[in-house]
Amino acid sequence: MPEIDIKKPLQDFISVVMSTYNDEAFIGEAIQSILSQSHHDFELIIIDDGSSDKTLDIIKKYTEIDSRIRSISRENQGLSKSLNEGYRIARGNWIARMDADDISDPYRLEKQLSWIKSSDADICGTWIELFGAQQRTKRYYTEDRLIKTELLFGSPIGHATVLMRTSLAQSLQYDPSYESAEDYDYFERAAKAGWKFTNIPEILYRYRFHQKQTSSAKFDEQQVVSQKVRLRYWNSIATFYELTPDEIQAVISLRDQAPSRMTNITSINKAFDKILRKSYNDEREIILVNMIPIYMRVGGIGIKVYFSLNTLFRKYQKTLPLTSSLQLLFLGIFHIHVNSHIYKYLQNLYLKFF
């Protein structure tokens, strides 16, 4: 592979940043998926974050094969600091993310670069195919305002799939205190900074789902940190939607405590009604879909929860799905709360957490 003269950066030169920690089983395939890209003008920056297995040996073998790879090895500091380091030394006009246990489609960089330039966006993600312990497809909205609507409820773009303008990515540091939800925190701050978001409606990234990512301790920590970001974003839109602190707290607090008969369902209704009233029709679709798991979480209070949600759906000319209606009625009639074994069983079948 001929070397690229990085002293004269190309307009379409991409810096792919990969952080790795003990990924000897997968990193070779991840690196190869980048080296096999149809878009050749890139550098691959690999930060070995203190691996104790053979990860570094594998990286060294690839650096001998392809001069586009730049590697750094040091003590473990965590993903946020590794990404900050990788972004800081990036020499391309664009920065792309890549995880060391995943696989990029051969045309990923080429298609993302074309899409982000044609849409005049600042950050671009792709749809994701999960494989391994879980197998499904994660689809994301393509339009900026819809992506930012989804941001009310969670991360609206696949972190490892992003392609970003280097000038912006280098201006926005990851915060290590948000390590378990660093992507949500980063995107929330990027949205408030005025970045334009987009996603390609095509699977260009394969996310490997394995035990390393599924510990309950990590999940619980992620939910706590995500709550901080979610509260911050809701507070930032409070003035526009005329939301009161009590209404925001009623929605957000559902993640902090098990709902009971004392839960202020009236304030939750008012909060969403205010947001829906000022939203476009396609934005309402996103909001209403994300409201379902929230109301499921308080469903054990009684059947008034079902009537509250159904009333909001009907007010905005939408129909609450039959399955969701039956679930809410079942939870309300039998007062099944989120801390019960029955609810956890139902959750494993078809409910999502907020």
C-alpha cells in the first residue's frame, strides 16, 4: 500500500480512531475491516489502553504490514481519555470511530463521506447489525431534527459508527466522569453546540455483542450516568416547551426510583402534552413511541395509566398499539410494579426501559 503524504492533507483524508483493551480475540478482524475499505485515504490511529493480553502484539504485526496505522500503547486510562488522545493527534479533515471488536462494511467510509458532504452535516452515523449473543438491526433517524428529538430519550446515533468533522470533534472533549455513557453525554453537548446530525439508513457497521458488554453492574452504572445527561437535556428545552421543574422531575425520576401510587402521573401527562403540542407530526411519532415504555414503568399504579396514555395518543390522532394497550391494562389491573418478578419477566419478553 503506497504511503500518503500527510504533510499535504487531502480534503477527504480520514483519521479512524480505535481504542482497545484486551481485545486479542477480535482486534485483527476489526483492523482488517478498516484496511479493506474502498476509500483508501485514511490513517488508522490505535490507542492500546493498557492491554494485558496479546492485543499489542497483534497491532504491531499490522503496523509492519500497512504504514497507515499509527499505534500508541500506555497504561489503562479508560475509553474517554483514549478517544480524546486519538482525536487530538488526528491529521485528517474527518474523524471516524471504530471499536476493536466490531466490523466495518468495506464501503463504510466511502459512503459516509459522500453522505455527510451531500447533507452538509457535522456528524454522520449508520445503521448497525448486532451479531453474536444478540442478533438484530438498530435503525436510526436520518434527519437532524428527528435525531435531536430522539435525544430526549437516549443516544440517537451509533457511537462507533460516527464520521465527524475533525475541527468540531477536537473542540469537544469526552468527559471521563460520564465514562459509561460517554456517547450520550458527547452527543447531547454536540447538539447544544449546534452540530448538524445525520445517519445513513443502511447497515454499514456490525456490532459484536458479547459477555464483555453485558455485566449488570455496567448496565446499572450506565443508567445512572445516562439519567444525568437526560435531565440536563430536558432542562435545556424547558423554556421552549414551557416545562416546569416538577414536570421534568416527574418524568426523569422514574429512572431513580420504583414507581408507586405516589407517582405524579398528572405531571408526566402535562410534560408530554406540552412537548407534543409544539412538535411536528413526524416528531410526535418518535415521542409517542418512546412514551410507551415510560408509561409501562408506571403501569402498576392502576388502569388510569392506560387511559392517560391512550388519551394522549388519541388527542394527536394516533392509535396506541394493541399489544401495548393489553400490557398496560394487565399491569394496571393486577398492580404489577417494576420491582416485581412478573414485570421483569414481561420486560425480558417485550418491554424496554426508559
